[in-house]
Amino acid sequence: MTERVTAEIAEYYGNRYDEGRRMLKGVHEKLEWIRTLEILDDLLPAKARVLDVGGGTGVYARALTAAGHRVKLLDLVPGHVAQALAGEPAVEAAVADSRSLPEADDSYDATLLLGPLYHLISEQDRITALTEAVRVTRPGGVVAAAAISRFQGPLDFAATGRLVGPWIEWSRRLIDDGVHDASNGWFTHAYFHRAEELEHECRAAGLRDVVIHGVEGPAWTVAEATQHSESAETTFQSALELARALSSERSLVAASAHLLATGTVG
């Protein structure tokens, strides 16, 4: 990650996007929130010591703290760390880069990367971040790493009637190489994964028993497209149940907006 891209990320989240309110924004964000917490609840041992790397303003860290876990949050954006420290319940937090964690070896039961992989364009940087997560997690502990699906942007734009004009060519380029160029004003520079790439990177970092989950499930675009209709709540609940039922169905996970890889250390 270059200094320019690091500064771009800090500027985007510091001045243009309210990460703390993202889960309240829309339908697929609500699906992401519910399903991520459900997957983590199944994954984490009771009263786990958890490192939340790239934890933003502490949305997940606070939920996990409330559930009885001991959580420390690290984030690249100083403004996020300030919000995490000021929130309730209180969350231990500090500024750090996911590729060089200021934590001792084997010191956590679980390490979460629920955002950093989006912003690491280089495969080597992504593997480095995952390797750091493995290093700080005890043998037998777990790592969970989120990625944006390669198809999330085009599916979202199609579901909301925005896949027109230059966005069609943008979709073709994104599906081809996974790299989003922030020059069009939508999001930061970012990398969008194929499911098999995420699994490869997790295994390259030393994780075993890797499972790739499709977080929002294959019907999130239907819920998104019908969110203002009379059937909105019924459709949402159906999409949620489908996401639960098909969470790790390999042939469908890439249809989700987000992927969540889980694996065991050592």
C-alpha cells in the first residue's frame, strides 16, 4: 500500500464516509451485520480474547464486547480509533497497520480482518496481513477475514438501476481484474475477490480448515431491489433465511456482496 493510497483511505473515511453508521444504511448492510455476527457467534469460544483488525469505529467490537468477549481494536484511520475509544461499551483501541501488528505472538483466541483486505491491492500485502493475523493468534485459534465479492458492485448497480453508461465498462474491468480505481469517485482504491482467491490467500498465510461463507446470500439483490415495496419485509426475511441455509455453498458464495473466510491456526 503506497502512502498515497493510505492517505486516500484516511481522507475517505475521515471526511466523506461515516463508517459508524454504515450498518444502518440499507438492506444489504443489514444482512451483512446480522450474518457476520451469526457466523462469528458460531466461530468464537466463550469469553474469547479477540483482536479486531481494521475494526473501524468499533461497531463489531462493541457487539462482541457486549456478548462477553474481550476485544482490542486496531485501525489505520485515527478518527475511527477515536470513535471506538469514545463508544459504549468501552473498547480498547489503537492505530495500526494490518500488515505489521503491534501484538505478541499467540496472544489472541481469534483475530478478525473485517475490512483491511478490501484496501490491499497487492496479493502479497493481503497475504502479509493474513500472516500477521495468524502470528498473533494462538494455535487452535481462529481467524476470520472479510472480502468484497468480485461481483458485488455490478450486482448492486444492476439491482438499483444504476448499471448504465460508463458503469457498464467499469463492471467489465472490475470483473476482469478485481481492481477498483477510485478516480470515478465511488469508494477508495480497492480489491474485489473471487472466492477461490480468498481461500488461496488464507491457505498461503498458514490457515487450515478454511471455509468461505457468502455473507448476505444469493438473494440480497432481490431484497435490495424490493426494499421500498409492500413485500420488503417478507423478501428481506426470505433473503436472510437463504443466506443462512446456503452460507458455505461453494457454487453460490460469490453471489454475496461480501465473502467471509474462516480458518484455524496451527
